[in-house]
Amino acid sequence: MFIELGMQVSQRLVGTEPERRHHSYADPIFTKLLCHAISLQRLSPQIDPQIEHELWDMPSACAVARCIIEAHDVLEYIALANISEEERSFRLLAWTLHDQQRRSSMLKSIQSTDPRADEIHKLAVELQKEVEQHSWFQKINPAQQRRIRNGDAPSYLLSQRELNAANGVNHEYHVAATMMLSQYVHTLPMAVHQLQEFKAGTPEALHLSSMPVQYSLAFLARAITRMAEVFPHGNVEINEQQSQVFSQWFAVAENGVTAASWTEA
């Protein structure tokens, strides 16, 4: 349901001209998020009796689920947040600088001799100067200023807790979701032990394999709803049952699983 509705929102936005520069980032980031959701659906167990041996790729599913959460965060931070134009322009500039400095650093680490590498190094330097001369630069904390001057611009100018508060996302739930998924992304002991005990088809295995979907659904639901809010022409009509499901997952995002109120869908 979520993927279908998300694709409808995306399709309705095709061909529309963004009113502001930052809105131009919303569609590709949202499309990236939907692609992750489609991949996660394909990676999840299909429970098809005609398939005798199905590989349940739990680590890849967790990695993709984490990508959904991170795409949601960037979508809000760059494209949807309700902030001043001065701050937004600085966010975009610092975000671009972070990317360019990382690219420059990677090329230097492999001692690239490609002529295009010099262009990337040069652009990183130019962007750094532009960031330092921006009116918002003096409003960020000294630690972030030092990082930028030292060639290590942060991707976010907000802490994760600050970003979650701005997005209306329960910080403890966000941390729990990303930490749990990271156990498999980074191949930590808990993930290895669980995979050793993993017996495909058992109720315990099915519950565990549903974890990446469950952890990412709240963020997928938020992204779809927020896109429809910011871009009304992308809004789609949903029935009462669908509205109830969206509300349930929104409650999870806002309150976490311990405080969320669940009703029969």
C-alpha cells in the first residue's frame, strides 16, 4: 500500500516546475526513498510455496531499510523543512561542500592522476570559501566552523536529536531503529548469532525477517505524507482504512512503540 501510494504522489509531481530551488531536491530524494522501499519489498520473504529454497537476505534488507530512514531525514532537512531562506541556502551549500570535500579526499587518498580530479579539488576549495563567507556561517557553532575550515564539513548542521525534534520524530525510536539495523549492516556479533539460529519458515524467523520493514514503515509513511503536504498537487485520496494505517505509523514515528496507540485496521 505505502509503495503504491508513494508512487502515485511521485507520478503526480512529474513535469511540475518547482517554485523554489530547494524543492527541486525533493523529487529525486523522494524517488530514491521509494526505490529503496521497492528493493526492500523484493528482498523480504515472499512465502511462496512453489519456491522450495528461498534465500532470506536479512543483512541486505536491513541495509536498505536504513537507507529509507536516512533518505527520509535528508528529505526533511534539505527539501521540506520550514526554515528561513538564509538558513536553507546555507544548508544546501554546506551539504554540497560536504559531498565535494569527501570526493576530493577520496581522490587524494588513492593519489588519482585523472585531470578531472584537479577540478574537484578546486571546486571544494571554492565552495569552502563560499560557505565561510555566507551570512549564516557565523551562526553555527565553533566546532562546525572548525570542521569546515579543516576540510571536513558535516553533512548536517543539526545533531540527530535536533533533527528528530524538528521532524517530529521520537529520538529514542530513531536511535533504536538505526542501531538495530546497523547490527546487520556492520556484521556485529548479535547479527551473526541470530543468523546462525535462523530457521527459515518458523514464526520466530518470520518475525525477525519482518523487522527491517517494520522499522522503516514509519519513515516511509512520514515521507509520503509530508510530500503531499508540501506539494498539494501531489496529494492522493486515500480511504478510511488507509488513513488509519498511516495514522498508526505516524504515531510510531512521533511517540515510539511504547507510547503509540494502535487500533484495529
